[in-house]
Amino acid sequence: ALTIGIVGLPNVGKSTLFNALTQNDALAANYPFATIEPNVGVVNLPDARLDKLAEIFGSERILPAPVSFVDIAGIVRGASEGEGLGNQFLANIREADAIAQVVRGFSDPDVVHVDGAVDPASDMETINTELIIADMQTLDKALVRLEKELKNRKIDASVVETAKDARAALDEGRVLSHAGLDLEPIRELGLLTAKPFLYVFNVDEGVLQDRARLDELAALVAPAKAIFLDAKIESELTELDAEDAAELLASIGQEESGLDQLARVGFDTLGLQTYLTAGPKEARAWTIKKGATAPQAAGAIHTDFEKGFIKGEIISFEDLVEAGSVAEARAKGKARMEGKDYIMQDGDVCEWRFNV
Ligand code: GDP
């Protein structure tokens, strides 16, 4: 499964947030037999459509899509120099598929800030600079090799050109995910700043209702997405039942927990979407890449479904709810038979036909 690496300076609330991530019960539900590393946390992608499907089908249980996070400790100024923790940090971050950067916005004077003052813009710059320097080093090494390979006609000129363009963007202090380059030719280099980024601002609860301040912070990171939460409240929320949690959220003017937002935005940042299946046993969301075809989607359930794919009977969630049952949706002509070229749409409720 694709994972999102959580990074950030010391004392910004990463552990607090991560504890909330590991205390929710998504993990046990989705990976009952797996051994999960202590630095992995999983949250469910919130999806109210599953409740509705479970109602229509009388499903015994609901299985939302899991979103996995890895806690990547240890970034400090100078991490890119690769000493001690720095090396480990870079190796861990290389394995993540997207990066969620936790940025301190809370003011608590009892919690020391590593650079002496709470300054989100400067914190982000510190971290991004380390990642940019690490990528510069990777590119400089790679360019020596790539130039040779080009001379020996082992690779296309576009590879070297892309590497040079990327190097130039880094020189300007830009992270590659937002440099407007097609990085496909140098994908194998695993550049850190080429990964999709999202930012998690850990702010005081009062700030969560201060639209102007939130817009200001969001503008700092655009076009990357920003989410806002209070890590302390998130860890309290995981200890409450649904009703009390909703009450606490309402008391701070929020409709959705920070973890739910993190799951949603993280999932989207990874380039993923879901489709739905339902029956008497379970109503379930399956994870696929955006733009996946019907056979690829069926393959998310079992590789045999993809290999032996014939077609899928697909009803959009809205049509199904309006019809009230699969039979009624069919009668109204709302059930479509889709073949192997069909591109999956958000809210597709599917039943696959395949050869075994
Ligand atoms: P890490 O070093 O980034 O993992 O940070 P921690 O999660 O250990 O948090 C550092 C300190 O800040 C701890 O004492 C936390 O209790 C505190 N802290 C974390 N999040 C918040 C927050 O949202 N508000 C306040 N006031 N304190 C927080």
C-alpha cells in the first residue's frame, strides 16, 4: 500500500499527532493478521456513502479504505549532510510515496521551539532546504553517470535534460513537485522533493476558527494542500465515543476531525480514489489509482479478477440510493455493463464478472 511519510522539526507535535493516528482502531480492522511496524499509523478514509450502502444491502460490517502513515523522525538542520540520524531520515523518507509536513502553529510558551520562535514559514523553509540539498546531491551524482550513459547511447537525451532542468529548479529553491516539470524520465532517481507534499498545521484551537489566519497559512504552501488541526485535541478525540467526539468538535467549530481531513487530503495527494462494493456481508471501499480502468479496479480485490476480467455491472452511488435497491436500479436502466476500457468514476458501485 502507498504510504505518507510524516516529517517536521522537533517539538511541532508529530508524536502527539502520530499517537492519535495509532490509537484509532482502523489498524486492527484492516490488517487483522499483519504485524505492523511501530512507526506505522493507519486511519480510515471517511466515507458516509458506506453507511448508506450498508443500509440498502443490510451489510453486517463496513470496511472503509485505509490510509497509511509512517512516522519519519529525525529531521534537523543539517540532515542532508547525512550524519547519523540524517542518513536514516533520508532513507526513510525515500520510501514514502508522499510527504506530510507537520508545521507548528501553536504558541504554548512551555514548549520550546528549536529555532526560538514560532514561525511556520521559516520552519517549512528549514525542512524543504534539507530536502532540496539532498536532491541536489542525488542529482549531481546521477548527472555524472547519466552523461556517460548518454555518450554510450544507453539513454535518451531527454533524461539528461530533465535532470538538468530539475537541478536548475532546485537552485532556485523550488521543490520539484511544484516546479512544473515532467519528471517521468528521472523517476528512478527517487528524488525527495518530487514526491507529492501536503502540509499539516498544528495550531491552537482558537486558530481553527480564524478563517483569515488559515487562509494566510494555506497561501504559504499553495498549490500544495494544507490541513489544520490541534494535535492535542486529536489525541483527546481518539479516546471519546462518536457522540462525545462530535460534541467536542462542534465546540471548537469543526465538522470533521483533523485525522479525517488528513486521511482525505492524504489519499487525494497520493493520487488515489475508491470504488464501492456491497452485499449482505460487507459494504466496502476499494483503493485504486485515479484513472484506473475497470480490470485494474477489479484487481484491487483479487489478481484473478483482473486476469479473468469480463465486465462489471456498475451503478453510480446516487442512482442506487435514488432507486433504493439494485433490482430497482436495473429496472430503471441505471445499471451499466462496462468493459475493460472503462475508466472508473468516483462513487461507482460495482459487481465484477470474471472467468476463473
Ligand atoms: P514532536 O517532537 O514533533 O514529536 O512533538 P511532540 O508531539 O512530542 O510535542 C512536543 C510538545 O508539544 C509536547 O509537550 C506536546 O504535548 C506539545 N504539543 C503538541 N501538540 C500541541 C498542540 O497542538 N498544542 C499545544 N499547546 N501543545 C502541543
